[in-house]
Amino acid sequence: MKTERFSSEAWLFYLLLAVFFFLFLLSFFLPLLSYQEARRAIIIQETYLFKSLIPLLNGEPYFTKPPLHTWLSLPFYALGNLFKQEIFFLRLPSFLSYLFTAYLIYLLCHKNLLKSILCLSILFSAFRFLSFIYRIDLEPLFIFFTTLSFYFLQRYLERPSQKLSLAFYTGLALAFLIRGPLHFFLLPALALLALFTKNKPLFRLLFSPVGWGLFLLLIFPWYLYGYLKFGFHIFQEFLHTDISERLASPKDPFYYYFKALFLNFFPYFLLLFIKIKHLWKNHLIQLKAHPLSLYFSSLFIPLLLLSFTGSKFDKYLLYLYPIASLFFVEILLKIYSQKFLIRFVGIILFLNLLIVTLATYFPLKDLKTNTSLWIENLNPKKDYLFYQQAHPLAIFILQKPLAIIKQEEEAKEILKQGHYVLSPVELNFARQELVLPDPYKKGKYWYVYKALTF
């Protein structure tokens, strides 16, 4: 029986492997893909080159995001530096995060091979999720550590113990040290679940003094160190941009996150809609049972709460996508045959791989050409400064921080000293030496100037 079952799902498993290794090989040929990716790369690069404990951004201490992503990426940058393939090696933490997340899903599915393969195929057929597999970004590691804490949560609910409680809070703290408190939107969902299901072990977990003590023990030293060394002002950007502006400022529509989730999992919402009558009649009651109640509340309550925030970014939902895939596989297996789901999910996964590949490939030629122009024309032996604003690609290529000058008079003085100025605007008081197309903003150019007398 096992052999027959495995043979029916084997091709889907091999398709999953093919998707992973194809994108892994593709990442070898990719330059830095975006302004954000270049910015993340220079934080790791500078921290490594200056042998600093504190992440650095253009020579300045960087406290806008916690340090764990940078620290975990340093060995990969060191290997990349050794083999002259820094960008490729900086992509490896993202691949490994997805690989470890896949293993956690296998454990969350209680090592049920069919359910695990279907769950992972649903997850990897979400366009936004798959497109981050090769990104130099916080999200893959954040997804992994959040899923790790969720795994210990599920284990705890099945068999409560102090050990699993502490493991849950450890995962929570590690995720926090990647990108801050975004995953805290899960906590009200768990509190409501505990309230409505009268789950005393879950209450004990959420209000565990020992657990929260461990959490604070893991995250507090970093913030204490920053405060003692630099003062409270070092956290101003985090408090203003990440908390005040993104939480409170009215910008994006309320339905933004619902739309993002719906579009990424559209085929599976469609399958639910087709069987809505059958689902309502026969399986609605199961939403109250474990694990569907856990998946449902952990997915849709944070989604609702996030919808009340101001500035919205669809990548902020990615840490919920593994939970979404667990929810879909759990409910779809109750209303569709295994054979149908394997075929349907396999087709969607293949189409998503095609879309992600094309979305990466089409802008790649211009991106590589424009990036090459910067690499060929910026000379590390020359002294450059920025006028008005910085560009992370220049810093990454030159492998050193560059000062930013704001005033015209200061720029004139710098040019007289023989320095070169990189500017996003044209200057009428200097001699233009180069015009470089911005690789990340179509139609925008950067200009390299030197003094008129040189």
C-alpha cells in the first residue's frame, strides 16, 4: 500500500525538488535584484569587512532592524569573499531557510508524506512566497523561525511540557531578532483561541512568566547594548518608520492583505468555493477541532489585525503562508480525492515556477547590463562621495562607506580637493564624467562629476 501511495505522489515530490534546484541554479547568475537587496547586502558586507559586532550601513551603526540576519549571513559572505561569489553565497541563507521550513512542515504534518508534499506544493505555488527563495532579505529567515515557534506551539498543544513551552519562546525570540515584532500578531489569535476553546494549557503557555523571561533574556541585551553605547536616538528610525508610520499612517486600503492572500492562494480558495455547500453541511464543525481551529485562527485573525495598519506590504504576510498551506491541505483533503489534489497542485506549482522564472528573466538583461556599467566604471582607487542621497550598489561595488553631502557649497569644496561626486541630479558647477542608468529605477540616472579645474 505504501509503495502504491508513494508512486502516485512521487512525481509531485520530484517536481518540488526540481523547482528548488532550478531556482538554486538560477540564483548563481543573478546580480543584486533591487535597491532593498543591495541595501541588505552592504549591511552584511560592511559588518564583515570592518569586523564589527554591530551591523553597519554606510559606516553608521544600523539598529532599524535587529542583528540576527546579519550575524547568520556573515559566514556565507566570508565564503563568497573567498570564492569571489559574494552575491550567490549571500542568497544561501534564504535557500536554507526554505529547506528547513519545508522540514518543519513535514513535522507539522506528523511525518505524513502525502500531506507534507501537498502542503509544500501549495506553499511553493504561492507566487510571492516562491519569489523570495533566492532573495537577500529578512523574510526567509523570519519565516523559518516563526514556523519553528509554531511547530513547538503545536507540539505543546498535543502534549504540554515546560520544555516545549521554552522552545516556543526561544523560536519567538529568534524570529524577533530577525525583523522585530511582526509575528506578535499571532499572539491575540492564540489568546482568542484559548478563550473560545477554554484551552487551559494554551493560557498557561501565553502567560508563562518563565517563557516571557526567557524571551526578554534573549532579545533585551541587544537593545540594552544599543542604548548604553549610542543612546535612545539610535532607535528613532525604528520607532518612527516601523512603528509609528507603518502602523498608524493611513495609506493602503483595508482589504490590501485579504487581496494579497486571495491572489496568492487563488486556486485553493476556488476549490473551497466550488465545494462550499458540501463544506458548510459536513465539515464546518471541524473548524472548531484541532488542528483546523489552530490553523484558521492563526491565519485569519493576524490577517484581520494587520489590515488595520497604515502602510502595507504584501511581504509582511509571508510568515503566515506556511500556516495557510497547512490550513488548505487539512481542509481540501476532506473534500477532494488525493489523486485529484496531487494533479491539480502539481499543475499550479509548475505554472507558478514558470511565472516566477519569466518575472525574473525578462528584466534580467537590462539589470545585468546596467549593473555591469556601474562595476566597470566605478574605480575603487578613486575617492567618491554622494550628493544628496546614497545608492547601495555603489557602496557594495566600492566595498567602503561613502559620505553624503547635502549642500552645494560643500560639494564644490569636495570637488576642489580632487574627489568625485555621485549625484542623482545634474550639477551645473562641476564637470560631468559619467552617466550611469539606475539598475533599479527605470528612466532614472546617476551622474559622476569631478571639478571643472581637473
